[in-house]
Amino acid sequence: MEPELNLLEKAKLSPDIIKNKVLKHYNLQNSKVSVVKFKNTEKQRAVYKVKSNNKCYCLKKVYYDLPDLLYVYSANEWVYRHGIRVPKFVPTVDNNRFVCYSDMLFILTPWIDGIKCDFDNSNHVILSVEKLANMHSVSRNFQPIFGSSYKIGLDDYYISTLKHFEQLLTISNQAFKYKDNFSKEFISNFNINLYLARLSLDIAYNIDDKELSTSLCHGDYVNKNIIFTKDSEACIIDFDKCKTDYCARDLAYFMRRLLRRENTNWNVNLALSIIKTYNKIFKLTPSDLRYLLSYICFPQKYWRISRDYYRNISKCNKTAFLTLLKNTTRKSNTQYKFALELLKNIKDDFNILLI
């Protein structure tokens, strides 16, 4: 058995340790190793680039346990076998799909050469949406292998939205109490953001959970996890947060990240093209559309920044928080107009009353 490393040693794994203790299981101990990413948090993780002859690999130290790793492997393998391009796990010389060293788990995949999805490239965006719809379509009946955990989301979205709505009301009371610069900025933009939150809540109230589409979902479907290769094919990476969940949440998470950017700035036509593109491959139910609309209309950044500010008001950087809030509130009116127009267009194009 390998000797157990202490926490400090685990936080500073040298290239020699990586090569002689981990990569030897892939017969890659003579390769060149460089650190790409390292996070020494409670869920410590690391990514290494491994070069051997003319091949490159990605070695990941994962932050979850073996049952969760087997689930991630199952998901990766499932979508790969159904024609979705993902980096396939490289087997060890003993034909295992991971290496355990000093109570740490490592996986190796081919290094994907390419560029991350460019949100300013409409072709990238549409191809990414098509890829997500295809992944959901082939993963409705996904089952992980024996020994895996079974990761399930499927949280009650109305309850979650109601909780956030009520937090906004509580935060407004705190803002009137403190009356500092942050609070003044919050109050001056409260009505329009409260309207967005109420609209989101009203739409969520009409969601029929039994009508929501479910499948294996990526859980972090954003541009950094979509790599476009030299042949312009989208490759999905990093299934660490995958689980069985509502398909609309996966799509909504992608859309919110895209739409709130400066360059896309709550563009209704872009949102509609994404919804229609997805719907051609994976038919959205009325409740899928309600979930999607409710999710992207909620003033998420306004709520989160304000919540975090008042939770840490005695020790936070007030200037930094005020800047974050101002960057958010200057887009509130645009998001408000976006929500109303999108609501109308969904009703006209899909003939569905969302509220």
C-alpha cells in the first residue's frame, strides 16, 4: 500500500509524484507534466496537462468520492456511445478507469485541442444548443453502472423561487434600516426587480412538475465546458456536476449566462432563436417553457449580491459590493423589457399561456 500523505503534501503534489505514483498506471511516467488549474479549497481539485511523444492528455484530481466518480464515468460513457463528442476516459494498464493514490482519485482523458465556445459567435451558440438538445434526447433513459451513486436534482422550482422572492422582501427591510450607499442603490431599483421576481414566481406557480422533461443533465453547461475543435465540432467536457434533472434547467442555465453579458444584453431575438433551435430537436412541453422563462426572468444577480452583502455587512468590502450592484442594476430596465417581450413572443409562437 502507498503511504498516506498529509494535507500539506496533498496540496502540493509535485510533477515527480504525479508521474511516479499516478501516471505510471498509464505507462506515462516519462511524460512532461504541467499544472493547468489547482484549487486548494475544501473540495480540492487539480488539472494537469500531460505530454507524451506526440500525444496530450488531461489528468484530473477529482474532488468527489468513488460512487460519484463512477456516476460521472457512466454519464460520460453513455453520451459518448450515443454519438455525443466527449473526452473518453483512458484506461490504465490494468484496464481501470481511474487511479487511487493516497486516498485521492485521478482520471485521465485525451486533451481536447480547440477553443471554448465563443458567446459572440452565433454559430457557436446555435451548435452548442443543438448539442445540448441531442444530449438530453439520448439520455432520457440513462442508468449509471453498478456501484455508482445516483445523483438526482429535480428540486421544486416554485418553492425555490418563492424562497428567493421572500428573501428579497426581507432584504428590502434591511436596506431601509441601514440606509448606506449600497442600500440606497438597492432601494432605487427595488420596484423593477421585485416585479421581475414576482413575474418569475407567477410563471413558476403554473409549472406542472409531472409535465417537466427529465434526462441526464450536464449541470454546468457554459461556454468554458464546450470546446470547438479544428473541425468545428462541439465537444462537451467536465461532467463533474451532472445529474438526472429537468432539461429546462440545463438550457436555462446556459441562456442566463449568455443573455446577461454586455454584448448580448438580454437580446430577445437571440433568446427566441435558442428556444426554437432546441425545440426542433427536443420538444419542449408547456411546463418546460414555463420553467425556462421563470428561471431566466428572475433577477438572480440582484438577489444574490444583495443577499451576500447583508449576510456579511460587518466585514465585506462595501465599495466592491456597491460596484457589483450598480453593474447589475443598470441592466434592470433592459431585463424588464426583455421579460415582457419574451413572454409575449412565447405566447404568440407556441400558443401557450405561461401565467
